[in-house]
Amino acid sequence: MSRFLNYFLPSGVGAAGVLAGAYIVADQFVVDMPAPAREWVAPVVAQDATPQPAPAPAVMTPTEGAVVARAGYGLGRPALPEEVAAWDIDVRPDGLGLPPGSGDVFTGEELFVENCAMCHGDFGEAVGRWPVLAGGQGTLTREDPVKTIGSYWPYLSTVWDYVHRAMPFGNAQSLSPDEVYAITAYLLYLNDVVDDEFTLSNENFLEVRLPNEDNFYMDDRAETELTVFTRPDICMENCKDTVEITMRARVLDVTPETEADASGIGTETAAATETAAVETAPAAPEPEAAPAADPAPVEMAAAGPDPEMVAAGERQWRKCQACHQVGEGAVNRTGPELNDLVGRTIGSIEGFRYSNSFTAAHDAGEVWTEEHLVEFLKNPRGVMPGTKMSFAGFRSDEEALQVLAYITAQSP
């Protein structure tokens, strides 16, 4: 028996001390220990505990102390001013919180390509399922609106604040204020809000208005919608004398599978209508074959591009240089090299894998005329459906002609 006590009694006392200490720690942070138990275990713990210096009391204003006292939780402490400042970095629509700084569109483009394009694309068109940042104007009334900075966002402060706090993905808050200003300026440029020579700063920040700002307003549902449910004249049952069934879902076919079904006409009815139309419609005369027209003359090739157009085109070229090269030693990149673009056969650069629409145009012997290029550069996906080029297009004929003048001038 004495051997048992010699071995296990000290171990039991030690374990009891550890458990008592753990219980007291839990008492400090989780639950209140009954007073008798606290008084019983305190001397046991005190015998084994190493004296530790008491922590400095947290400094708190009378107001803060009163709030904590009223809460009664006994948890934590008031945040220090330095800790609050580390989190207080948001920017308001009225400019509150903006740090001093500035950044231009050209610098922003380089920063965007380096830090953002891997997810959002070189022109904000998005890669995979990452958010689209540019374009989408006029789509908010569609069933599948494209909500971008230029089509949906209300305030520029939202752009600056989000880039500053959360971007780049995986390396948030690594950008300086000047870099955030520059990237924000480039995003404005991609959405046709500013021109390519624009510089954004804390001084002119409030002068920039996003296109959809006027469509946002304060939430007034408490005064408008919610009051409807408290009106005494609202009908809750037997609100209509008669109810007439006008169509059954099985007949209506709310999930059409064919074009005829989608038009609301049964397949047999649509076929009969089409047959009757063919039988009654007079035969259209055969159009006379027009003589094949020579490609439109390329004026720039004959007289050389206008120097002023070339200078303006150099600025427009910034939208193209991320994917294309032109000049001596130009090679294929994401897009093909563009030397001698005007007048060459579409899709004819060796070693570049074109989309199907370019391949079809090449097989048909189509040539890039100036007029065709202008239309394509303004609306790439509309002119060449399925093109892999992600650029949304230039805003006008003038901008397209300017970049063509620069490409022509740089071609060796």
C-alpha cells in the first residue's frame, strides 16, 4: 500500500493541480466558476504556479468603460487607436479616406497587365469565370446583364476602395496609393469614361462620374413597399369574383425545344404555315450576278500615312500591344504580328492558329481592306464571330483609322 501511495499520490496531486489551473483559465474566458470551488482550488494552484508579472491594465475612456460594464461579457478590451487605424482604410463616395497621390492611364495599363490581367484579361474582358470589368453598356435591361464598372457600378470610390483593400488576389494591400490611382484610371479608360491621357488623383477624384450613378438611390422600402402590408384595404382572400383559365402549361409548353415551339406555334401548325407561305408567295426574280469588284484602293499605301494620324495612332496602339507586335522583328504573340496588315489575305500569317471565322475568310480569298479593317476594329466579335480577340473594339472610325495609320507606318 505504501508503494502505491509513493507512486500514484504525487501524480494524482499534480494532475489535480493541472486540471484546477485549466479550470481557472477557462473561468477567465468562458464561464464563471462557482465561488466555493474557486476558493478551494486557488491555494493548490498557487503552490505550483510561477509568479508572473501582472499585465498592464488596458487604457480606456470613461465612455468605453461604461459600455463594457453595461455589456457585462468580461471579454477582450477596447481596440487601441493604432489598431483601429490599421482597419480604417475604406474610401467613401464623397472622397473621405482618400490618400494623396496620382496615377495616369499609361502607367495603370502596365500595372494592370502585370497584376490583374491574369484573371481579368488585358482589357477587362475576364479570363474564365473571373469578373468582367469593362464593357456591358446597355445590357442592364437584358435577362443576362453584364455588370461592369462602366455599365453598373455607381461610384468611383467603390473601384478605388476595392482595389486598395482586396487586390491583387492573394497579395492584397500590396499596391501603393499611386499604383491604385493608376490602375483605377486605366479601368476608367477601358470603360470609355476618360481618354488615354487622363491622370487620376485625389484632387480630381470627385469630378469623375460613372455612367450608372443616377440609377442608384437610397433604400426607401420602409416608406414605400413595407407600408403596403399595413394598409387596411388590402385584400387577402376571395379578391376576384371569377378566375378564368386561359391556357394550360402542357399546351403552352413553357420550355420549348424548337424554334416553332418558342414562337408559340405548334410544330405541325408552323410547318403548315410555312408550306402555305411557300405555295402562295410569288417567285422572286433571280438577281443579276454583279461583276466582281476589285478590293477598295488603300489610300495610305499610295501616299503614306498622315504623320498626325500616326502620332494619334501610337496612343491607340497601346490597346493592341499587349497581344500584337508590329515593326522590324515582330513575331506572333497572343495575336498575330501585324506588319503589312492592310492589303494582305485574312488569316495568312504562318504559324498562327486562327479562329474558324478567319480560316473561312482565308479559304475564300478575302483580303483586309481599310474599310473592312475599320469595321472589324470597331466590332471584332460582330464582324468575325467566334474570334479569339478579346478586345471590345474602338469607339469610332477615327480611332480605328489612327491605329491603322500607325501599323502602316511601322511596317518595314
